[in-house]
Amino acid sequence: MSVPLKLICKDDPNKTIDSEAHKNAVRPIVTYNNICKSYGDLQVLKNINLDISPGEKVALIGPSGSGKTTIARLLMTLEEPTSGTIEVEGELLWHQKVKDKLVKANEKHLHQVRGNIGMVFQHFNLFPHMTILRNVMEAPRTVLGLSKEESKDRAIKMLEKVGLASKMDVYPAQLSGGQKQRVAIARALVMRPKVMLFDEPTSALDPELVGEVLEVIKEIAAEGEMAMLLITHEMDFARDVADRVLFFDQGRIIEQGPPKKIFNNPESERLQTFLSRFNRH
């Protein structure tokens, strides 16, 4: 007789999750179960429990160092949780279940489960020696195994979507920061992920270039197909795009709700103080 697996967060041993009951519930596309993350004695995430529904747009706001980026990096398998589990479409990400025990996932499992996740970083990370077209079509060829023709067709369509089809034969050094970020968005979209992560996508841009990138993201969000996790310091953008806003502080979710509630009627004093720093008209 198998025993239901219990998952325990080291930071709070009294909190447990019945994984069998959780598995049989209506499945979100992403689930964080009691996630804790520490670097030595510094605990940056404390008992994070978060579900993201298919197609839902979730914005993460909060001061620098509050743990927002770590949430995305854990899902992209760039950082490993200290304790707790993450699931993508009901599949454990960092772990595998073997005879009712959790074991650390191997690279093959990680690669397979994160295949439906795309991420746009702050600093573009384009290949400088490749044309814009090659930058966008490289992953479909090498990761998905698509033919050169199909990869090229996908890439051109995505560059058209972000308004850069005319730049496909130039190199990253010939583009503005806003254009580079739009290429990075096209490169993530071409993989057709079910979840897109945006980690402060405008923070490295000059102020006059921010709008063009946010507009592209808004258009993608309006299509409604993908779930999105949007880490941003652009409050108006979060208000316009998100279905739900989460306020992070000191590694915890302090408050969450629809944008109207979070921005117009914040409950916690900490969120009120945070929002008072922004001009909202």
C-alpha cells in the first residue's frame, strides 16, 4: 500500500501538502508548493505558495531584493529551490517521484518539463555574431529539431509580430536597446511556450525606448493564449496587463488581488508605502 507523499518546507515544518489530493485538483499550469530559497543564511523566498492558471497574466511588484526575480529563475531552472516543489502542467519540475519518494530530477527531466516555458531577460542575451533572423530561428532548429525552412518561416512571422521583419538581416549591434529587446521577445515566442516569463524587460532601456517594448508585450498579452509572469517596476503597465498583481516584500507574498484592488485599495501598510513612491494619475 503506497503512502501519499508529504512535502515539507524546511522553514515551516508544520506546513504539509497532500500531493495526491493536490494532483487530483483542477490543474493550474504552474504551481509553487511551499517554496523556500536560501543563499547560505540569507533566505530570499519564504513559504511561497502560488498557482498560475492557463492564460493568466500575473504581475509581480515589490522593492528590489524582495525575491521577485528568484521566482522566475526557479521556474526557468536557473536556480534550484532549497525546499518545496514546483509543478508545470501537473509535472514536478525539480524533482521526480520514485517509489513514493522525491529524488532530484535529472537533466533530461528538467529539459522536458521546462520545454513549455519561455523567458525574456533584462539584458537581451542575443548572439552578437548572428543576424537577427539567425538569433530567432536558432532555438527551433537546435532544440525543437525543426527544419531550416520551418524555423525560418516561424522566425520571420515572429519578427513581423514584434515589428522588426525589416531588420532580419542586420546584427544586434546595429539595433537600439528597444529593438534588441523586441528581438529577444520574438526569440522566446518562436518556441511557442505555454508560459512566458518577463524579468524587468525594460529596466535596461533608456526611458524613451520603454514604451515600444511594453506595447509589444501588451499586444501579446491581449491575445490571451499564454500564461505570463511579469516582473516589473512599471506600475501602469502592471495595472493595464495583469489579471492579478502580487506584491512581494522580504521573500513573501504580502498582498495579492486584481489590479484595481491592489492599486486603488491596498490593505497592507507596506504596500501603501511602496505605491506612494509612484505617481499614479
